[in-house]
Amino acid sequence: MSRNNIPLNDREKSKSKISLICSIAALVILCFCFHQADHVLITGPAERAAAKKEAAEAKAKEEASTPKVTTANIVAVGDNLYHTKLYESGMNDSGEWNYDHVYEHMTSYIQEADLAFIDQETVLTPNHDEISSYPSFATPQEVGDAVVKAGFDVIETATNHIDDFGLDLIKDELNYWETNHPEVTVIGTNATEEERDEIKTVTVNDITIALLDYTYGTNNCLATGEDAYIINTFDKEQVATDIKKAKEISDCVIFVSHWGNEEDPAPSEYEKQWATFLMQQGVDVCIGGHPHILQPYGTLSDDQGNEMLIFYSLGNFASTQQDMTGLLGGMAQFTLEKTVKNGKSSVKVISKSVEPLVMHYNHDQGVYAPYLLKDYTNELAAEHSMHEVRTDEFTVETLYELYDEIMSQKVEPSTGTGLLEVHFDGYINMVDPDGNIVDDSYQGTSQDSNGNSDGEEGTDSSSSDESSSDGSDYDDSDYDDSSYDDSGYDNSSYDDSSYDDSSYDDSGYDDSSYDDSGYDDSGY
């Protein structure tokens, strides 16, 4: 009988069962280990990666649908216009001139803003022997140092006085800014044609702002021909092109305009026609200057969805002009709000105001400084040197009354277009494309949607011109004008009879190209 057919005894059966059980257990353990290894090395990481991706996608979706909002607080002041006494206040025998004192009462307000604009009305010179005041201005470069120290970030230079001493001095000033203060942005004048074609931008709190600056013209009309690039001068096609380029690379467009009639608290027809045009092109905020006097502000809009905050004129910031209208200025304040949602962004103005300010000076004390009107006192007003040449009542109360009177004017938007085509000649006359001198009431001709011409020169064609009547609406709801009669602006209190210019000899000065009508710098 073969051994293989012998049945296992109990002991051998027991060992066999134990071996089988151990094998099965080992197999189970091995399978578990393989499972764990798979989970740790393959399945687990994949599941975690998938979960992480899903969570990231959910978060991104939530973030995209949740608006991201940022804001930028912006301030702007008017003309930084240095007359003789003002620039003399910073002189000393060492030759190291300083003008920090001029801005000491405004510095905290300027530096609190995210972005601050100032109109540098006059060209800066490094040569103290070239310093000059009215009618042709050249201002010490040390004024620029003080402006930057005060906190201003954007320097506006497209003004009628910028070429008072030629084009070379403009280039010297641009080199000064680039060399001494590269942190500021200078707009309105250009060192090269390439710079002229470049749209300057600044980014504040993730809001990219394009900056444009234009003047109606200059006193010497030097930037012509091959030099035309140096000064940005109003030209309809060029302005439209620049605004289009600006909108393509920014969230918001701020346009600075040097325009209007000096000493006039009401926006001129030229201002209003250009304001409507700028709004239609997509400008978000327009900051005006040149009249040396405050003008109203508000919001322009049309039925195409365009809307523009406009400050027609902020008046003077620093000067030694002698009448109350020239001493009362304004600091524009507005906040831009950018909202990003689902990958799309939009910017709007969420607040706007003009804070009145006053330029204080006392020649005997050597004190020269603008103040916000809320910080000014009647004690300071009583010490003002304007009393030496003016009999007007000059108090905090009368300054507020003048401010309210100016700001309560109702400004009717213009639907005219004729003044968009004019240029200014050497006598500051407005000249139309046909070479005719026109006045500020000129509406020109316009075309309807079929290209037909309506309206006649010198008449208001808005009633018959469909294409230029775009539903423009001006909102100045911030002001209550119920007690204000603007049927005629009374400047009867202005008395210059005390001014004696018999000792002034200008026989060697040729100002044939300069129109200084209405501007009084007597004794300063």
C-alpha cells in the first residue's frame, strides 16, 4: 500500500489546518498592506488632489462671484502762481531758497490723499537770475521741491504761461522733474515726440488711472510745426485719439483742462462745448483751471451711458492776487471705486466735493500760505495785506458767501460744437477753421445723422441739431440755489483806482502776442 493513501492522523490534520489558516491570514495581511500602500501612494494622493482641485475651483468661483472692491481718494488744487512777493518769501543770502512754509497748512490734507494733483502754472528755472513775475513768469525750481515735499504726485504743466521764456526752459524743467523727482508724474508737456505719443498712467490701490492734460493755447504760441509735440494743445482729433488710447490701458481717465475766461465765475461756452465732447469720448473726471477764480462743479451725463465728474475751475492755490475772487480757491476731493466681479471690472465716482480754501499773505510779516477756509480765522483775515489795496469786506463769512454764490450757479450743458474747431492766435483770439475771429457765443455748424448741416454761425443751433443733442444732463444737486439770482454777476465792489503804475516802464517789452486783459498783479 502506498504511503500517499494513508490518512492523516489528528496531529497532522491539526498542523495542516494551522498552515492553511496562516496562509490565509498572511494573504489577508498582504492584501491589506497592498491596499494601504495603494491608498497611501496612489489612490489617496489622487483623491486628495481631486478634492483640493475641487475646493480651489469652488473658492475661485466664489471669489469671482464675490465683488472685490478697492478705492482711491484723490485731491486736486488750482494754479500754483508765484508773483514777486511770493517767491521773495523763500529767498535768503545763502542762495539755498526754500518754499516749504507756503504749503505747511495744507500738507496734512495733501498727504492723506492717495493721489494729489497741482497745476504748476509757470515754468520752473534753475537760474535765480532768470526769476520773473507778471506778465512773463519764471519760477524757482525750489518751488517744485516744496510741492513734492507737500505731497503732490501729479504735476500739471499744460498752461498758457508755460512758454513764457521759450521752449528750451520747458525742456530744462522736464529734465529737473525727471532727475530730482522721478517719483512724480508730469503731464501736459513732453521732452520728445515719443513721450507725446505715450499715455501716462498711475496705479493706486489696484486702480489704473490714465492722465491727460491740455491747454487752449499759450501766450507766445511757440509750440508749432516740428515743436508742436512739446505742449499739449486742444485739438479735436488728437484729444479723441488720446482718450481712446487711454481707455484701452486704464480703468479710469482723468483729463486736466486749461481753459475759460479769466476772472469769470461762470463756465464759458468754450469750456462747456469741450466738456460735453470729453464726456462723450469717455472721460471719467475733468479738472479745469486758468480763470484764476472758482467755478461750479457737477456731473455731466448722456443717454449713451457716459458720465463725467467735472470741476470747471479750481481757481488759484498759491498766489498774491489782490481781490477776493482771486484769493478764494478750491480743493477738489473725489473717490474712485473699482469693482471686480466675474472677471469684469468697473470704476465709478462715489463721492465728490470742493473744499473752499483761501490764500493768506501779510507782506510785513513775510507770511504766505493757503488755508482750507474751515481752518482760517477772522483774525488772520484782518491781517491780510489785500486790505492795503482793496476796500472789500474780507472775512471768513464773506468768503463763504462768495463760495456759495459761485457754486449755486446753474450750468446748462452746451450742445454746440463750433468751438471744438477753433485755435487761438497770438492775440488770444479764437479763430475758426476759415480764419474768422469768433467770440465765445459761437456755436458753429453741425451735422445731423444724414450729414446735413444745420445752424448758422453766431446762432444756437441746438434746437435743430439732432446729432449733437445727446440728452446731456448736468447734475449739481449738491447745491441749493433757491436764494441765488445769477441774472448778472456783480463785480462792482472791485476797485483798482488805488493802483498807480506810473513808475512802471515796459517800453522795452514786446507783449503784442500776449493778452492780459482783466488780470491785475499790481505791485506784486
